[in-house]
Amino acid sequence: MLLLHISDIHFRAPDCLNPALDPERPYRTRMLQDVRARAGKLGAVGAILVGGDIAFKGDPREYEVAFAWLKELAEASGCPLERVFVIPGNHDVDRGVAIKTPAVRNVQAAIAKASPQRRERELRAQFSDSDTGRALLAPLAAYNDFAKLFSCQIYPPEHLYWKQDLPLEHGVHLRIYGLTSTLLSGIDGQDDTRESLYLSPLQTVLDPVDDVINLVMCHHPPDWFLDQDEVDDAICGRAAIHLFGHKHRQRITRDDSYVRFSAGAVNPDRHEAGWNPGYNLIDLRVVGNGRERKLEINAHLMQWQSNPDQFRPVVTPQGDAVFHKSILIPGQVIPVVLTPPIQTITPETVPIVDANTDVEAAMSNEITRNLVFRFWNLTVSQRREITLHLGLITGDELQLPESERYGRALLRAGERDLLDQLAHEITKREK
């Protein structure tokens, strides 16, 4: 499976609202062209992983432009739009909300000022409370409204991060964890500094399940967290692939048990030192049999050059344009299962989610994610009518933000084996 890893797109209003006056647009266009050409040689992209800072100031208009561009990117790369995954960055935080809302300031301060021994408990208490949990996420409201299309929204009390599965070869799955590194971003109206943020063990429950390869997406790298050592140890010990953004520096670190990518920004500030737009193509393949199964990783790190304007490969010390790494895959030996082709969803083709599986992760197949897109394309009244009819929400939950309300409803449809009925109700209203 070929992954397209990008970060720090920074769609900035009002600049991005008028393409004719957007000085960043040519770099994004060149990237689309480069991705199209490389996908033509390497094969279609299986998933697009967006590592945060999609917007510049959490403005809803910025996400409208971002969504349109991601559709172009998905088409250029041959990737289904249902296979786009996003996480928030510090520029996805509306700092005006954080500054002007006492409830937001209070809950951020309570977590930041807690002693190291009590901070995890404080975060759990604040996020588990319906009022303070929503206050903590209030600056991410526009991001959540955008991320709901990709089933990547976050909401209290249990959805502090998301996880989704993608099938690889030989019964092995890639489990993507989208972590939320921005809970304390913009505290007291200040810019984030190293060791000012908090991730917590609540987000590093990267369960090392048999025949599952864990991939972590996190906007900020570990050295930006108050709990940086604990975060780094957990991620290094439990995940084979690490994707970070924020620093605008394109790097790859290869260890015996993991590979870490630091993304170059799609749109770094043109006035910053070391300005270099970039993106990564990461090819994953399961090879070998039995205890000798390995994950073969071939990474293409693409970086901008001017005059002529184009993206070129970053090369290894040996002059190779591809970075290679192999990692052993622990777990059971599963018989070979061919990955089914992408299907058009109908009530008859909705997969049944096994009661013993991780429901959220299992709902990441193209069929179900396509169903999510179709659900969000309905009118507000149609979404309400369907979910009430199927008993997926209660009357009290109609007061919740839409991204949370229907995020819960869609997960319940999977848990209760109602995806086929949901598809049927959506189809009726589309006709």
C-alpha cells in the first residue's frame, strides 16, 4: 500500500479564498502534478495522511478551500476520498475562542498547572465531564466540522483520538492512530513552546495486537510535550511507523523496530529559514512467511527546488532516491487473504462488523467510509430523521454539536449491526 503523507498545508484566509491572488497556490499545483506523475509510476495511493495545520487560524472558510484541494489531491493520486485521514495542528486551533472564553482558559490551566503525578488524572476528569470536555475542544470546532467527513473528529468523554484500520497483505492490518496534540495549544493566548503541551498516556494506548502494525500520526513531535519522555518511549515501543509535522523539517529516522518521518510542510512560510515545501510517499508491503514475515518500507521523500520549479527526491547518503527499511511483524501466522476491490455501497454490500473486533477501527473500510460521506451529504433534517428512526441518538443528544452527535450515531450503527439499515435509509432519501 502506498501512503501519501503531508502536513502543514496552512490554508490562510483571506489569501486562499481567491485563487488568482493566492501566492501559495503554485506550490500546491506543482505538488498535484508531481504526485500524479509518481503515482503513475508507483501505483495509486492507498491512503492520504494529513498531519495537521490544515488551516491557518481555524477559520471555517479555510477548511472549505482545504476540502476542495484534498479532493483534487485524491483524484491526482488515484486515492478514494474515503481514504483521507486528518488530525489537528496548532493552526487548526481558533485562538480567539481560547482567549475570549473563560471556560476554555480554566480547563487548560487546570491541566497545565497540575503536578506531573496528577496531570493524567486531571485530564481524564476534565475530558470526562460533559461541560469541561467540550470547553477543552471548543477552539477546534471548525476543525471538527471538517474532520467529521473523514470520521476523524474528536469529542468527549471517550473520543480523545481516533483509530482506523487498513488491510495489507497476508491478513496483516495497518492501524492508524490519529492523536490530538493540541489540547493546550494557545494557552493564555501564547504561542506554543517546547514542553508546553500535553499528550498523556490516555492517547498512547497503542495496543500491540497480533498481526496489526501500528502507525501513529501526531502533529507535534515528542519534544513539545510536558511528558515527552513517556510519549517517546510509548510510541517507539508500540508503533512501527511514526508521522510527525509542525517543525517544517523533512527527516527520516530508521531504528530496528520503527521508522519515524518528520514531514516537510506543504506550505511553509516563505520567509522562514530553510524554506522547503515537501511531502512523503511511503510504500508498505508485507513479505515472507511464518515468523519471517517482514514489513518492507520504501520511502520517497520529495522536496521543492526553485528554478526550475519542481519537486525532487531527497537522497540517502549513498545517493539512493529511495529510503529502505524492513521490520519484523510479530503475531499469529494468518492464511493469505486477498484484499477485495473497492465496491459501490448498497444495503446488500454493507459489511457486518464482528462483535469481537474494534468497532471504530473496523469501520475504516472504503464501503463504510463511503457511507459516512453519503450520510453527511444529506440535509440536516434527513440526518436527524434517520438517526432518530434507527434509535442511534436520543432526544437529549440533539443538543450536541453535529460532529459529536452523528459521530456517536455512526459508531452505534456499527456496534448494533445497523449499517445495512442505515445504508437503506440513506438510499431512500438520495432518490
